[in-house]
Amino acid sequence: MAETPKTPDEESEKPRLKPIIEGAESLSLGISIVVAVLIGVGIGLGLKHLTGHTWTLWIGVFLGIAAAILNIYKAYSKQYKVFEELSKERRYRVKEHLEDDEDEDESAKNY
């Protein structure tokens, strides 16, 4: 079956930034940590250049480390929510599977 061609109005309603946001979310955690620290170092170098004080470099480094920790926390929270949703499904419930396994073991002994 051929798809019907979309009118320009329908194409303009489609969000343009959605693929970019989805791509950014799919970056690995390791890359996001490194990028956060590098951006923090860049901010620190910029502050050092503007103020002339060497210690302002460390402000940027600490900001980058804080951003990296925040990225880790966000990734953990997101995965925890997915885990909670999966745990509500019947096939992933551990207690029911354990009870089923115990019943099978007892029936095998009684024959």
C-alpha cells in the first residue's frame, strides 16, 4: 500500500526537534559525563582568562563534575522508573515465579 502524500501543513505540525532530543537522550552515560566535565573545564578556563585568577578554573571543574553527577542521577532515575513499570507486569513478578517453581518441585517428588 502506498502512503498518501502529506501536505505542507501536516509536515509543519510534526515536531522538528523531536529526533534531535531523542538522539541526545540515547547518548551513552560515559560520553555525557566526559562532555559535562569538559564543558566545566572550558567554563573554568574562560573564567580564568576573564578574571586572571587561577582558582576560578576550579570553579568550572567543580561545575562540570556536578553536572556529571546530575547526569548519573537522571539516568538512574529514568532506569528506575522503567524497572518499576516492568515489575508491575505479571511475567516479571519474582514472587509468583518462585511460588510456581516451588509447586513444580513438590509435584515431582510425589509421583
